[in-house]
Amino acid sequence: MSLSRDKIRRLPRKPGVYLMKSASGDVLYVGKAIDLRRRVSAHARGRRGSQPFVPAAIPHADEIDYIVTDTEKEALLLENNLIKEHRPRYNVRLKDDTAYAHLRLSVNEEYPALTITRNLHKDGARYFGPYSSADAARKTVRFLQKVFPLRSCSSAELSRRTRPCVKYQIKRCSGPCCGMISGAGYQGLVDRIILFLSGKTGSLLSLLENEMGAEAARMNYERAGEIRDTVVAIRKTVERQKSVSPDDADRDAIGVYREGTRGEAAVLCVRGGKLIGKRAIALEGISGDEAAVVREILISHYLGGTCVPPEILLPVLPEDCAALESLLAGERGGGEVSILAPRRGAKRALVILASTNAEASFISRGARELEWEQLLDEMRRRFGLPSPPKRIECVDVSNISGSCAVGAVAVFSDGVSHKRDYRRFHITLEGGADDCGMIYEVLTRRIRRAMQSGTLPDLIVVDGGKGQLHAAVSALNDLGARGIRAIAIAKERETGGRKMPERVFLEGRKNAVPLRPGSRITLFLQRVRDEAHRFAIGGHRGLRMRRLLASELEGIEGIGEKRSALLLSRFGDVEGIAGAPVEELQRVLGNSAVARMVYDYFLGRREKR
């Protein structure tokens, strides 16, 4: 062991976070302690109570660093942040670090709107979730928009609208922008949505049925019929949810399944006694007891942007349960949080159900990983690659006769798209539509950056034929990235009355490799290419629209390229600029005379209408 007694004795007897480091400075393990010296000393002596992950890290540790905090709660927060930053080898690694989809109801505004978000903020709004997927959240919003039509436009658009939009005409908005609904009436819609999303569907249905009876008594049968349809729609939705709890409480249940150093966790979300969703999290680097694993899941899951319920059920309790409850109560924004490990009854059955889901998810994930490994090995053999390509990047360009040219890179790793690694490039090449030259420029810029960050791909896929492949290979060779292979996939086409299937061009091979329609390789390469194409077209359209808008603004005296960019950045589009008061324009432009010219230009345009 490289950690000397002198180094340990220098540690303070205060709460904080410690970082075990190798001789090269790499962080091996991050932990928190109420007493830093006592905890690290326990690790060094291998005493019981020491975290089970640490014995494997200690032989490689040469230094220990620490950060003192005032409280154990602060240490928990700091530990979570440092684990995310350094991703230590000997901490449990949660592979699924995607922020969960939530619904945000902006109750702090005069006319609240319901939107989907992955970022939770303490901004006065109410958040509901998490949802198992963004698609599930979108379906919920569409349903609620149909039965309780809140506005879906932005606050800026709401403030400048002078007549109802098409959504009002199709009864997907109540028209608050133009006074089509009173403030009290709109608040009634908001209150009903809160009841629904809080799982209090029984109270909501009773309220609606009472309103339906009152409208019928007033012989307002049309309105009574609308309320009846709403009741029917809500009942159908509620019937699809599975009741798993004898009460109407909100709680989460976490189950864990493990095999060796790998495993899976499942989080079941119960709202109002109904199971509304499940989230699976892959675990790697597991060693030691289940309590330590559960603790890492709690910290990573709930401090990563997820609504905290008032009750969390676990298979076992972590050692610092009281500190975790205090920390999660703060994240919840008020109210206590109870962390329980039930031993019998309905709550225990819910934990067992979560563990069963974790096992099923682990088996399913293993099957997908095996299928992915088989596909990569098949690609290696088919295309003559030195090894299975773990990281695949696809390059595509989009332009109109060379103008507004945008290059895009889509990234796939472990069989899934990594959208955070996607990149767009505004192509600077001049001289018309030269796809090969554009691919050369995009790849040169992309690989140069990848060399700096250490995230080089194993395989480059370009959309096209021999010319595009030659451009990609030339870019790689010029940068000295000869360990990266490139292929080009050509679309299906007809030549000489004969239909040619999609095919792949390889470096150093004259004839293309035909792709069998419907094969695993064909479907995967089509998916990769289509994703890059979609991303490139989106960038091209956005650039073209911005240039069109900028050209209109630059027609105003005193507005050039820089000032038009400032205006579009602040207001989003020309309509936003047109509806802005002159004082706001002056704050953005920093010149009262130019701001007045912009204001007068759009005022004149409105008067002509």
C-alpha cells in the first residue's frame, strides 16, 4: 500500500470528501466521511464498515486529497459532483446518465403553460415525473392539451398575439391571448391538470361529475356533454395504469439485480397509488454489499435532475440514511423524505417487483449487447476491418448549389446514438457544390478536434461513392490518423434498366460490396446514414432561415451583420423583433437612434397591413 501513515495522520478529523489518486494523478475513488481521518484509516486497516469498493483501489493509490465541508449533507452533494466529474474507476458506474423527462407547469406565470423538460430548476414552476421516456411525456401532454386546453405558445408570443391561432380553432387552446377565457376559467384548467398529474384522479373525476350535473340542471346540455367526454377520456387513461398500492401515496421503489461486477437497477414510479413508469439503469464496477450500491443509485438518480417523491422504498438501507433523507428533502423543495426498507406487506411486494424488473432488464440488455457484438464482428469480417468498430461516426453534408453548406457528424457507440457528441460545421469551402471537398473539410476539422480530446472513432461512414470515400481517406491520411478506417455507402439506384442495391465502397478495393436488403448490417448502416442526413438537413435549413431573416434586417439603415445577429439572438425571429418595445431594442443595440429606426420600420410594416 502506497498510502503512508503520515499521509493519513495529516487528514483532519472533520466531515468532507476524500479522493484516492494514483501516482499519475488519476482519481481512483471518491468517498465522503463524517470524520475524514477515521474513515481513511479504516480503509487502510481493512476494518469492517469500510466501503467494499476501496480494497481494490488501495494498492494503486499513491496520494490522497480531501475537501473539508461544514456538514455531512454538503459532503454528500460534493461527493456526487466529484464522481460525475472524475468518473473514478472504483466507484459504482451508472451507465444511464441521461436526464429524465419531466413535465413543467409554469404556475408562476399569469397563464401557465405545460411543457416537457429534462432540466429541473427552482424557478417557482411545478414539475411532475419522471416519465419513462420523452415519448410517454409527449403523449401525456397531447392528452391533457385535448381535455384541458392550456396555451402551448411561448410567453413572448403570447404577449404580442392579437388574434387566436389555429390551435384555438381546433380546440387545443383556450385563447387566453385574446381574452377568450377568463383568468378564473384558465386557473380552473390549471387546477385540474395539477390534480391529474398528482395522481388525484378520483378527486378530479368527482369535481367534473359535479360540474356536469350542475350544467345539466341549468339545461346547458352542450357544455355538460363536453364535460362528459372529458370524464370518459380520463377514465380510459386511468384504467390503463396499474394499481400497485393500497393507498394513494406517491413513492418510488428501487430494485437491484447483479451478476459479478455488473448489474441493473430498476426504479418504479408510483403516483397516486398507480404505477406510471419504470426506469432501468445499468451498473458496472460493482463489488461489495448491496447497501453501498443502493446508496450510489440514490445519489446519482435523485441528484441528477429527478423529482423526489416523499417516500423511497429500498431492498436494504444505506449506512448514512438520515443524511440522505435530509439531502433529498432539500432537493424536493420542502416536506420530509422517508427512505424505507420494508420487510413485509404491499411495500415489500413493490420492492420485489422492482427487483424482478431489474433482472428482466439486465437479461434484455445482455441480449442486446450480444447482438451488437455479433453485428460488429460481422462488419469486421465483411469490410476487412482490423477489429470490431466500437465507435462509428457518419459524415454528411447539406447545401443548395454550394450555398448555406453545413456538414454534420452523427456518433454511434455501443449500438446507440450519442446525440451529445453530434457536431455541425459551417463549411467555409468556396467554389460551388463540391461534396467531396466539403467532406474533406468537415472530416479534417472533426478528426483534428478528436485527436485533442482523445475521442477518435474506429470507423468513418460517408454517404456517397468512390469520390466521397477518397476525400475521407485523404483527410485521414493528411492528419496521420491511419488507424481509422473509412467506408462509403451508396444508395440504391437504377442503371441501364437494372436495379442496383445499396453497396459499400472500401479503401483499396475496386468493386463495391453489395448489401443484402433487410440484413442487420444494411439496416444499421441505413440508420446511421439517415441520422447524419437528418442532422445535416436541420443545420442547413436553420442556417438558410437565419440568413434570410438577417438579409431583411440588414435592409434597415444602421443594421449590419453584427447588429442583426444580436437582434436574432435576443428575440429569436423577425416577429419577435417586430413586437419588441423601443426600450428593449435600445438595450440590445446600445444605440437609441438605431433602435428607433428598427421600431419605426416594423411599425410602418404593421400599418401597411
